[in-house]
Amino acid sequence: MELCTNQATALMSGSVSLAGFSSLPCLKSQNFPKITRKQSFWVTKASVAVEAKVAIIRIGTRGRFTRRGNIIMYISDKKKDSPLALAQAHETRDKLMSLHPELSEEGAVKIVIIKTTGDKILTQPLADIGGKGLFTKEIDEALINGEIDIAVHSMKDVPTYLPDKTILPCNLPREDVRDAFISLSVASLAELPAGSVVGTASLRRKSQILYRYPSLNVVENFRGNVQTRLRKLNEGVVQATLLALAGLKRLNMTENVTNILSIDDMLPAVAQGAIGIACRSNDGKMEDYLASLNHDETRLAVTCERAFLETLDGSCRTPIAGYASKDENGDCVFKGLVASPDGTRVLETSRKGRYALQDMILMGKDAGQELLSLAGPDFFDR
């Protein structure tokens, strides 16, 4: 069957496809509703392939699709898509292409968009629909099933356990870990009048805001991609919001930032700003490719923070923050925090030691054990 190359070229860089499909039949436009300017192409349920050439590497990432009758439709509308996930996938693709000549040929690297549970359900808080793994489960399944070769994740979305038959051997260089304050009316959290509504999807941010500014009204179901949240802010749904500065930088949207919060004012989420790339545990070829991208300083810091999180057995219902960094002497400095969701109780700790794998794992675990002891047995059941 003839490939619809005109539809295929409408995709980002000509290298984006739908997971789980293999060929794209030419479709006559008169058989379907009119395609708007926000829609890239139409495909049948049968199968889809954007390129005839077999890719050397298929990169899995988050995205969103909608269905109309028996038609699956890809929407290139920024309100529906996941631009940050796509930016991270493109960053990975570009790094691979720059380091490996065989990957720089057209069609050698394909980006495969996979709809995740976290992208499907936007009307409920993350904690109410399963917490960790909401943005990775379907991508991991595609990896295990051989539909993709590597999976690109925001590390703060990755559970502390990995699915069987997968490994995560690579972290790209970490972006700025701080949170950005965004408001149209004031310059900082401290200037918000009592009762002002602050929107966030993060209990970590909510608890730390309320700890310092208990008079504010923090709503925790402020979900959607960056563009959606900024639109809601402009519409007056909230008076302010906090977003990860790393994401704004990757999207070239830092002009929206009102103020950048210091680490002392807002400790970041575990692994915030870090990109992780997974592959199958028996795929030595992909593991070699990923080894060429790995940034060891980031990988060690993320490992330390995730050891802390794993010790606390944290979920999206528990506000937890942790950050490991290298000081001027080359040592690791770790800061960790747990809090009650209402911000009335915040427990903090810190560690310092050698910037080496085993030392940093022990630091993270030890810090977690200390906070578990301080919090008491009922703290994490709230």
C-alpha cells in the first residue's frame, strides 16, 4: 500500500510516529471531517508508519492522541500535547546524531509518541490516580514489548523501582533544579495578599509554600502542560504558580519567570531537572549508545536522591524533597525534607561526604532513615 508522505512530513522533523503501528495507508480527505490547522494528520486504527526506512533507534516519549469514531488523530495543539517531553526527546536525538555518524542519516532515529495515563487524566490530583509511574508505565511497556528501543523520561517521574527487563544507564547533564515563581501581579510569594490562590500539581510545593505563607490558598489540582498552566494564570484562575525552571529553559520560555526561588526557600523534587534514558537490559547495542551520552556527575546526584526517596518509600501523597550537589571542594552536599501536606510540620536534614557512588547512596539512605525516625510511624499515613 502506498505511503502518505504528505501526511508524514507534517510531523515534527519528519521523525515522529505513533507507537504500535506499522504502515500508513493513503486516506482520501473527503472521507473524514475537515482537518483544522491544529491537526497534523489522520490515520486509521489499522496501522501507522511515518517513514518507510527502518530506524536504528526508536525513541519513546510522552504525547497525547484523541479518537473520533474509529479514527485516531494526532493533535499538534500545544494545549493537548506534551511539548516538554518532546523537547527532551529531541535533545536526546540530537546528542545521539552528533556523536554517532550512522545516526545522522535521515530516518536513522525516530521519535515515537506514546500516550500515558498521566496525560489521559487531567481532572484529578496525581496522588488520587496512582502517583509515581503515571507518566512512565505505557512507555516502559512499549520498551519491554520491543515497540521502541530507548525511553526518555523526566527523572522525577520515574518510580524508585524499574520494571523487569529494563535498565536506566544514562542521565543527560542536569538543568537548573530550582523552581520558578510566576505571577502577573506581584514579584514574589511574600508579596501575595492573604487568601491569594496559588496553583500547583505538587504536594512538595504546596507544603513548603504553606509552611512559610500559611495565609495563602494553595490548590493542588493545577495540572496540564506548561502552556496550559500559563493560560490559566492569564485567565485569573490563580494569582500565581510555580514551575520547574528546567522545563521553562528547555522550552525557551524563561521570559515568563517572575522570580527564581532559592534552594533554601523551595527544596526541589528528587531528580528535578534530570533526564533519564532507559533501554532493555539485554540490549547491549542501545546500552553502548546511551553510555556515550551519560553525564556521571548528574547520575551520581540522582542516585543519591533516589536512595533517599526509596528509603522513605515516598509516594505522591507524601511531600518529599531532596537535592544532592557538588560543592567547591568536590564533595557531595545533600539536603532532604519531608512535610505534612498542610505545611504545619516540616522535617529537614543534610549530609556531606565524598562525591562517589557508594558514599552518596549511603548518605541518601542515612538521611532517609533519620527523617523516618523523626517523623514517627503515623506521619506517612496522613
